[in-house]
Amino acid sequence: MDFSLFGRYFLDLAIFYPGAFLCLAPLWEHVKAPRRTAVLTAALVTVICLAAAALCAIFELDSNILLLPTLLAAFWLLRWRVGPEVSVSQTAFLFAVSGVMTAVCSLLSVVLNARAEVGNDAPACLVSTSLLKLGLSAVLCIIFWFTAVQWSRWLLREYRGEAFWQSAWPLPTIYAAFLVFCMPLDPAVVLINRLMIISVLAVTISLLGIFLLLYEMYQVAREYTRSAQLDRENQLLAVESRRYTELRAYMEQTRHLRHDFRQHLHVIAGLTEAGQVDELKNYLHQYESELSEERPTLCANPAVDALAGHYDHEAHSLGVPVDWRLELPRQLAIPEADFCMMLGNLLENAFHASQKLPPEQRQVKVMARMLSPAMLGLLVENRYDGVLKRQQGILHSTKHDGMGIGLVSIQTAVSRYGGSMTVETENGLFRVNILLNL
């Protein structure tokens, strides 16, 4: 084996190191044991580069022949180390974007060093071309870290529109394959007229296009998330407004009752003196119904109480008994809109599941309390018919196709507070337990 040729092949294949960085950087928060994964990735890339370089040096192969099987193996290993909260489409998109970045560096290095490559008869690139490729990829990694990595991490953390990711990942994949196809077989072609300048400009502009695509995705997702948050807050304000209107009506009714209390006492005294016991009982029964409170206070926090009162009224109309245990302080340590969004979505799901059961089997339990000054717990438990839709271990909505929007919103909010959400299903009970770090 020609060790000089082996070294050139190894340097040519070393582009996989920055490629691995470009893959792992956006997914860092979702990788199993990140530090261990980084070490394992570096070791695997080294083994792949050494084995591929040896194979190519022995048989004098073009390194691109091993590109497709190597990428398929790399993608499988990446999925193995990424958590289930990241879908295959999301992983494929970020993997393809890193492929575009490395392909751009490879193509640019060959084009820029075409004069030196003209006299190269070996199937491997010159050392100068490989070093130029690694230098360009290092610069690109730095730019990528301060821009696209931050956008991608936010998209993975806050936005989970699966249909969006499924339609997005083929674009960079096709473009990466196109860049590899555009690699000149004869570097002398690049030197014809102004083809080198045109090639550099075309590749650079296309690279800017990839960054622009990521930035636009980030901006659109942020606007969508902000709009969804405003919708949730408007819904909460509408519930609070309805509750406030009912409270004002109740206070007005109570004021009238107090005003008329002396007249009621005169009637009671008169019936008592006349010995008309039956009439007295009937009158007291009517008076008691006027004083009865239609909706009790369920929580000390006004916003949570308004939301709980709304759903308590809805539960009565649906025939779903609810056991409320909302032991929360008047002032929450987190924004009320976030907590009410989680509680409201869980209750919507619980009521929807309860309606599929016979009336005698319906039961919903709601518990919320401060477990410590720095931790808030929320539990919603309901009976269900035993039918669940799962895909890759992730619960999907039974109301429509795809993942439930409510569950995605809850998981996003829980992650924002560094908390945890566990879903348990046993003996016909569906239980969601949320812990929030304050």
C-alpha cells in the first residue's frame, strides 16, 4: 500500500470531522449522553476515515464511491444517539444541511485549487486541496455555530410541526446530491474562460441560500409560535372575562338579597307566629335556593380559578364528574398563561376521552400544588377506552391525524422550565404528571 496515497485519502476524507460537528451541534440538547456521544463520534469518524483511506489506497478508488454507504451508516448512528423527541424528518433535515455545507467546501476547494489539480493523476486530491477544504469547513463551522445552530436549536425546542419538517428535508438532500454531481472530473474544465469565477459565485450564493432558508424557517416558526401563544392568552382572558362577569352578577344579586333581608325576616317572623309551619318551610326552601352559590371557588389563584370554573361548568354539562384539588397560592411563581395553557389542554383531552365512555365510568381527577418552594406539580387523571395512537413512542391525537397540538404545547412549556412530563396508562386510567422547576 502506498502510504503517501493513503495519507492523501485520509486528509480528503477528514471532511467528515467538521461534517459530524455540523450534525451534532444543533442536536446537542437532544443527544443521549452528549459528551460520550461526542467522543464516540470522533472515534467512529477516525475508524471510518482510516478504513476508507486504506481501502481506496489499496484499490486506487475514487473516495466518492464510498460516500453513499458511509452517509447511510452515519445517519443510522445519528438516529441511534438522538432522543425520541426528535423525529426522523427533523434529523434528516439537519443531516442534509450538514451534507450541503461539507459538499460546498469540497466543491469550492477543488475549484479554487484547480490549477494545481490539473497535473494530479492520482485518484485522491492533493494535500493542498484537502487542507483548503478543511480550512473552508472550519470557517463555515464557526459561522454556522453563531447563526444556524441557534436557529435550529430553537426550532427543535419550540416548533414541532411534523408536516413542515417532512416537506423541508428533501430540499437540502437533493441539493447536496447535486453539489456532489457537480464536482469536476477534470479540473482543467474549471480554468476555461471565466468558469472558475462563475462556479465560486454560484456555490457561494447557493450557500447563502441555505442560510437564508434556515433563517426564514426560524422567523416563520417564531411568528407561528408567538401567534399561538397570543391565541392561548386570548382564550384565557375570555374565560377570565366570563368568570368576572358572572362574579359581578353574583355580587349584585348578593347586594339585593342583603337589602331585602329585613323583609324576609318579617315574613319568617309572621309565619312563625301564625304557626304556619308548611308555608314557613316552603318559603325557607325558596329563600335558600336564592342564596345558594352556583359555582364555588376552586383555587386561590384568580386566573386558575376562572379556568377551573369554566371547565367545571363544562364538565357538568357533559356529565363528567371532576375531583378538584387545586392547592395553589394566590400568586404563582410562573406566568399564569403558561400554567393555564397546560391545565386547559389536559382538561380538553380528559373530557374528550371521557365522552367515549358510558356515564357511570366517567371520572376526572385534577391535582395541583406546590411540592416545594421551587417545584410545582400538576396531575390530571381520567378514565379512557384503552385506545391510544402512538408513533415512534410519541402519543398522537385521537381527534385528528398527526401529533396533538395540545400535547406539543405542553411539552414545549415543560421543557422551557426544565421540568418533566410523564404519561402513564394502566387499568383504563390515563394519567399525565407534570413537574415544573421554578
